[in-house]
Amino acid sequence: KYYKETDGLSLDVGAYMKALEYACDIKAEVFGKPSSLFFQSVLNDMGLQPHEVVMIGDDLVNDVGGAQHCGIKGIQVRTGKYRPSDETHPTVTADGTVDNLAQAVDVILSHR
């Protein structure tokens, strides 16, 4: 995976984790997006139910898809990791796609 820096795309931690797993001959336990454990932990810590939450993110699979897997609605923002091909992804469809965070907030508030 990758993320966007001001000078271009950079490798995310996944590639480094794979290298460490190989070097140490152990399997890393991932506890973050898109893991259901991550989203459930956040819900529990905040005392919220999935229908009370909306995930806003630029990564269709990890942010939006991970949230949806837990019953949380997901809005994708067309920034950072977003790619136009995300809008025709074969397995993950955002509940909404917006240009920026302000538009995401407007979408959420319009559905209250």
C-alpha cells in the first residue's frame, strides 16, 4: 500500500511489516483498518452503535470497506489515496463519494 506525500507517493508500513515478518520468521498481528477488531474497539470505547457512526476516508478498501464490514456507513473523499477506479471497485461501494471533508459533513448533516 501507499500514501500521498507532497512530493509523490510513498510506501505505507505494510511492506516494512512483511520484511520484518520474513526476517524474524513470525507472523505480525494486525490491529488496524480494515480489521473488524479495530472498528469494534472504537465503537466500544466511544459507547456507540454502528448505525450512529459514519467513517470518512480516502482509502476505499481499508477505510470504507472495513467500516462497512462492521455495519458502519462509509463515505470516500476524493483526496489522498482516492483513485477514480475506486468508484467502480468490484467488491466495495462507498455509501457516498465527496470531494472534501466539508462536503462529507454536509452529506451527514443532510441525513440527520
